[in-house]
Amino acid sequence: MKRSFIREILESIDENTISFAGGLPNEALFPLKDLQEATTKIFKDANVLQYSLSNGIKSLRQKIANEYTNEGFETTVDNILITTGSQQAMYIIAKYFESKAITIEEPSYLGAMNIFRLNALFMESVKLEDDGIELEGFEKSFQKTKLAYLIPDFQNPFSSTYSDEKRAMVAKIVKTEGGILIEDAPYRELYFDKKHSTISSLIPNQSFHLGSFSKTLAPSLRIGWIRASQELIQSLLVIKESIDLHSCGISQYILDEYLSNDENYKKHLNNLRKNYKIQMEFFAQTLQEELPQFHFSKPKGGMFIYGNLDTNTSELVLKAIKEKVVFVPGSEFYNEHKRYNEIRFNFTHSTIDEIKEGIQRIKNLLVMK
Amino acid sequence: MKRSFIREILESIDENTISFAGGLPNEALFPLKDLQEATTKIFKDANVLQYSLSNGIKSLRQKIANEYTNEGFETTVDNILITTGSQQAMYIIAKYFESKAITIEEPSYLGAMNIFRLNALFMESVKLEDDGIELEGFEKSFQKTKLAYLIPDFQNPFSSTYSDEKRAMVAKIVKTEGGILIEDAPYRELYFDKKHSTISSLIPNQSFHLGSFSKTLAPSLRIGWIRASQELIQSLLVIKESIDLHSCGISQYILDEYLSNDENYKKHLNNLRKNYKIQMEFFAQTLQEELPQFHFSKPKGGMFIYGNLDTNTSELVLKAIKEKVVFVPGSEFYNEHKRYNEIRFNFTHSTIDEIKEGIQRIKNLLVMK
């Protein structure tokens, strides 16, 4: 199996390359001081360094559970499993459903597709539209697979968001068919205007809801979680335990301490949303002015702008790397029916100057062509 | 599949129970202050919170590589893969060898056996002796499997250590057969008198050598590593990436900072060895005085005393839990040919008083019987 194009790119490009490729949060917005302060408080006793529970430390699970309950999705500590990033959450669930068939969006998250391949899941792709998955295709596929992997909030890479109607319809189909939904929501808190309610809350016993602190706080903590019925969580625990016994304790204690000041986190999230919206608007405007041949809809949150133009982007990216600018060609995000004229741009990790300069370099390439 | 007996025990016993069950290091010996101090130094810039490389941060890999090179086992950063504990190292390798046959020691590490089951490896057990695996049986099995999982240093649970002769013979067999050795060495630094050289250094391109900071520094960091040929490391990377993208960054930076003061770590290890030896000697002496019917050899390092007595220990442990003392019955460590009269005692995690009282409680149970 091939490694992830994005991870390989991250490891190979030099520091002079402007990267619109990764899904990196903006380091300038990390709450470095607050996290450092939280860290100084965790070394109260030696237990912070000892082995801990496989499902995660209880007070952190409690805080995550409270968030769900506060938005009307009743959740207890026993519904939460702490994972080593959302990536591991996906891996554990994929391992649990090993060799089964699964309905996915098209395009979809590359990391998840690699995990599905590694665990011999057979993927059936259904077209993604601007307001969510194409429903007729979804129903037809789900009747066979009884298992779906969807990213309803600011999808990676497509950047679309499910309408409330489609959320309700997806839940209804999952319910009717007696299947299971894996709802991946790492970007959910990164909305510009409105937080959507989860699909999982409509089918609490037939869903995994995946969350992460990687996009909202700091990826290096490697802390994500799964919200599911107590029964499903218990089924996953034996896999979680086999993979790494438990997720990093230090990270969990830092997070637990940081989140105990609720106002800090709220302020931080608002700051993130405000700044990412500014970055997105600037990126979108520059694209419209400099690359009018690139067609896209502005996202309502998340980290990506996705669109298409009249050129083979898998070839374009190789030339772009030489010109020291990089993005991910859309073909990477398809399991079948690959499209070769699409691009995913990350807008969160570049400065205003880099956005200008990077798009200019792509423009020059297209002119040269 | 059943969850690990030990993990379940850890989650269910109350604080009044004396536990000789887990493989927990002694919290009183954690270098809490030094690790806290290292932690305050890592928040120099925001990169410490960002995504990082899948194989681990380079300067930490360099330090681990240097350790091998210093003992004559030439190793570079490209030979090292940082993992989320040694447990994940095992998982990644097992996934890589999915559905193959593997030669293991009997008894063997429970966590590894669970990982092998989860990845459909067929285990063939060969008897472990006081100076290492029974060689004739090993050769016969390895000729078929071409893959072995061994714990040569202070084995868990058996507490035995391979002689230099057996190390050389195992290496020779692996070489002759063109197979692969997985050498798991989490306890290697916890020697009382003498550090043995690795088997892997005799077969550098046909081995995985697994190390961990969980037993020597702090389990909650969840940092272990694999030492292997660059080619084998590259093959594992796609699996590592799928499982959790990379191991906790914060932990890696803390470790890297802590290890940059080489004297600190050396002093700490010496202190650990000295104290664990005292704890082992006291545990052994108390067993000899209070439970003379329990037969065992004193270990030369590690965390466990292993032995047998004339009673069904899988039944005894259930009574013991009620009397608020717990150990792991030997049967847990066998994949086949289970033995029901053996016990693994952990000696590192109990105080002198707890050792006295815990063994007394077991003695009372045996008298009542």
C-alpha cells in the first residue's frame, strides 16, 4: 500500500515551499501560554506519570460527555473512549468492522480510506453534493452495507456541510436499515456562523461520533475521542488496549487542566473561528481575482477550499512542487471514479503573504502552460 | 476476544487491595521533578504543539540510535521508529505479519498474545527454560514459521534471562533460516548486575528490537520504539501512520529534553536498579519464609518473580481478590498447554509493608484451604 501523499509531501518539502497541502492548524493561534500554564499544574503527584485506564482518564471523559449533554445529546463518561487522535478512533472502528463493506462519500478523507484498505473494508462511494451525500445513492448503498462513514461538517476535502434535512434523512435511513453510522467530526467546532447538530444524536445507539482536539487545540497532544453507546464502546476497548494500552497520559492531564477553565477554551475557539474566517475570505478572494478559472463554493467552516479547473491537477502539482508551492490534487481523495481536475487548498496554515505568493506561483504555472 | 485479565483487574480492584498483579513501575521512584523541569522547557515555540513526523522527532530518534551505537550496535536515526509505547510497536509489527505463523515462548507476554490473536497470527509455543528458550524446539518451530517473538531480558512473566550462548544460537538459527526475530526488551535496562547484549545486533537486518521508556521513566508518556533495518522501518511506516499519524508530540519533546542531560538519566536508572533489587530481595525472602511451598528462582532484573506451588492458582486468585490481594495466575500466560499451578508476582509496585501483608493474606488463604 502507498503511504499518504500528504504525509509524504510533509516530509519531503523544504521550508521555502508554500504549502496549501496539509490540514495543519495555524501555529500562531495555538494557546501556547495557556497550555504551558496548564502543564505546570499537572505534576501534582506521581500518578500523572503512571499507567492509567484504557478508556481514558475519567474527568476528561466527563468534560467531553458534558459538552454533548449540554447541546441536548445525553452522554455519560461510559459513552466516551479517549483515542490517540481521531485517526486512531477511525483505526479502532475499522478494525472492529474488518472485511465488511462500507458506504463512503466521494471524495472522502484519505486517511480513513487508507485505514479501510488496511483492514480490508470494501468501500462503496456515493457522490457528495453541496448539501451532503446524494440521498438516493446513499440509501441504495446502505441497504447493502449497513455501515457508513460520513463527515457532515465542513468535509475534508470537499468542504461541504450537510443540511439539516439531509442529516435527518441519513439518520432515518440508518434507523430503518438497522445499520451503523460513523460520523467523523474533527472540524465541527470550526464553524464560521453556525454549529450544526449531530446526526448521531438522532440515532444514539447506532452511531459512532468522532471528535478531536487536534484541529481546535493542538495536534501534538494526539487526543481524540469516540462517543457511542456503552455497548459499542466496550466492544472497541479490547482493540484500543491492544493498540497502545491507553493514550498519552500527560496529554490527557494537560487537556483536563486546560478545559477546567471553560471560559479560556470558549474564547480560544471564538478567536480561531474569527481568524480562520478571515483567512478563508482572503484565500477565496485571491483565488477569484487571480485564478478565475478555478471554480469553488466558499466553505462555511473547516480548513479547506475545494474546487476544480480545466487542467490535470495531478500533473500540475508536480510542476508546482518545483516552483515551491504545493496543494493536494483531488484525485487523491477518490477510491473509484477518480477526477483529475480538482484541488484541495488548505487556508488555515498560511499567512496573507504566503497565500498571495502561493496563488501567484500557481497562476504563473497555468499561464506557462 | 477476552480483554486482558490484568487490565480488567486494574480497573476493578479498589484502593484497599494489595496488587502484585500489574507490571507497574514504582511511582515513588519516578523522576517527577526532573520531568516537570524538562516540561517547562519545551514550550519554546508553537511547533511543539503542531503535527510532526510519523516516525518521530529526529533528535529523540538520534538519542536512541546513539545508545545502540555506543554499545557497539551501529544504528542511525533511520533505523528508529517512535511508537506509542512498546505495545503499539508490537501491534504494528503483528499487523505487518498478519495471518502468518509465529514462534513464541511459553509462557509469554499476554499483551503480545492478544495482539497476535487480533491479527490472526498462528502462535506456536516453545518451552522457556531458566537460560532461555529450549533450542531444539525453537529450531524445529522456526524452520516452519521463520518468525519469532522472544523476550530475552527478564522475561515477562517468567523472569528468566537468556544466556550468551543461547543468544548466539538463536541468532544463528534466525540467520540460517533467513527468518525474522522480534526481540522485545522493555525490561532490559532494569538489570541488577549485568546488561546483556542484544540478539538483534547479531542479525541487524533480520530483527526488530523493541524498547520502551514505560518501565524506566514513565508509562504515561506512552513512548517506545522499534530498532530495525531502514527497509523494515519503511514498511512499518504506512501502518504506524494509519494507526495514529504519530505518537504524542508533547511526550517526545519532554523525553528529548530530559535525555539531553545524560547524567540525570544514568543516575535515575542506577537508582531504579538499586531499589528494585532491594524490593525483589525482600519479596523473595518473604516468600521463602512465609510461603515455602512456592518454588521460584530469583530474577536477575525486571519486575517479576515467577514460580509454582501445589494448588490451582486460577481458583486461588478469585479467593485472593476477596481477601484484597491480587496476583496473576500463570494460566493467563499460556496460549496452549496451560499450567494451573503458577503465579506471577510483581515486586516493583508494593511497599515493604504491602509485600509483608499481601503475602500473609495469601498464606492465610492456603492454610484455610
